[in-house]
Amino acid sequence: MPEARIGVIGGTGLYEIEGLSDIEEVRVKTPFGDPSDSIVVGILEGTGIAFLPRHGRGHRINPTELPSRANIYALKSLGVEWIISINSAGSLKEELAPRHLVIPDQIIDRTRGRVSSFFGDGLVVHIPFADPFCPLLSEILHRAAQDAGATVHKGGTFIAMEGPQFSTRAESRLYRSWGGSIIGMTVLPEAKLAREAEICYASVACVTDYDCWHDEKEPVTAEIILAVLAENISTAKEIIKIASPLIPGRRDCECASALMTGMVTPPKLIPERMKRELALLIGRYVQ
């Protein structure tokens, strides 16, 4: 099976990047079922990179139904240490206009029906998550977005909502009062699972609309979001191409060793079945 150090989770078509070579399409089996789709692996700027269409080709899977555990596990199994997440988002601030990009640094979790951990069932793990996005990878993506000519904002709080319905006006105004910057449906549980898998994770959030708080703008629709995302695909490709050679070979951030202090259950009490199924994740610490 091919290997890749960098993973990209986003829309179908992102992997059609000029300069991508040695392309191979792979299907990965995981203990958590099948990923959203097959994964395209190739070489970009001398680095192995894996592309996974989050919603499947043709946009077939809604946010609540995403097999996020399978997606993150599959990328980990290919050797991925860094994940660039491409997300659509509604703006909760006037200055974050449609077609701008945001590199968020915080999350407020408003999801309800999603499994957000690999663990449980006999293995208790509490990872540190104060800084949910890798600061180093976020900095690299911010620089790459600037170099790509995008209007990009560094930092901000991503409100992660359940969906698949959009917000009510009351909810949108509430999130603004909390200091939220952008709102979307797909950054969680990916960010939590990536941290549990000791993978660096950061988001390039593409602002598509003003949600529904803005009295002078039409409320968001799926048609608006898809149209703006289509316009941003070329920019996202350029950011990935610029960022790839800037990502270092070694990691010394908190993401790379999140399980070191997070595992609570003594190894001798962890069920053997879990040791086998999760060896990819916990094998460094549990024999």
C-alpha cells in the first residue's frame, strides 16, 4: 500500500493538482468500516500526499453521517502525520466576507449525534484539546494562503454545528454573541479524532455566506455554498501545493504525542481485542 505524510480532506476534485505524480487510488479497510470513498495517493513537491473526498464523490454523505473514525484511521494507516482540512463555513462577522478564507484556532462544539472518540469500551483516554488546531500547521497554511493571493484571516472560533439543517436566526445571533467567527458542520469530530490519532490537523475554512444573522443578506442556501466552493477549488489547490514543501519532516508539537499523557486505563486492563484493533493508534504505548 502506498504511503503519504500529508492528508487532505475536502471536496471531490482537490486531488487534480498540477504536479501531482505517481497517482494511485486505494481503498482502505478499517475497524470502523469504510471511509467516505477511495483515497487518491500521489507525490506532490517530493512529498507523499493523500486526498480523501469528505462527502464521497458526488457529495453523497451528509455531515452527521460521515464515517469520520474510518476516515482518520484510514489516513493514519497510510502514514499521514499532517491533515489539511478544507471546510466551508458561514461568516458570523461582517469583516469575514464570502470568498475570504479563515484559518481558525478555536472550536465550540455544538454537535450532538456524532461519535467523537476511537476509545471507550474498556479503554479510557482523555487527550489535551485546549488548542484544537495544530499551531504550526495553521501558520504554514496561513502563509501559503497569503502567497496564493487569497484574502485570509488568521485565528478565529469555528462553531461546529450538527446540521444538516442550517441555523435559525436566533441561533446565529447567539453564536455571534459568544464571539464565534465562522460556523460549519464538518470540522468535528475530525479534529478530535486526529488528535487522538496523534495527527496534526488544521483547517482552511472557505467563507461562503453570512449565515442568517445579516439582515441585509439573503439567508444561506446549499446552492450558494456549492457555487462559492467551486470558485475556491483552484485557490485551495494552490494553497496545498505551496504548503506541502513547507511542512517539516519532524514534529515536536503536542499533537504528535497526545496519547502519552491521555491514556488513563493501565495497559494490563485494556481488553486484548482493543489492543489488536487499535494497535495502529496505541501501539507506541501498549504492547
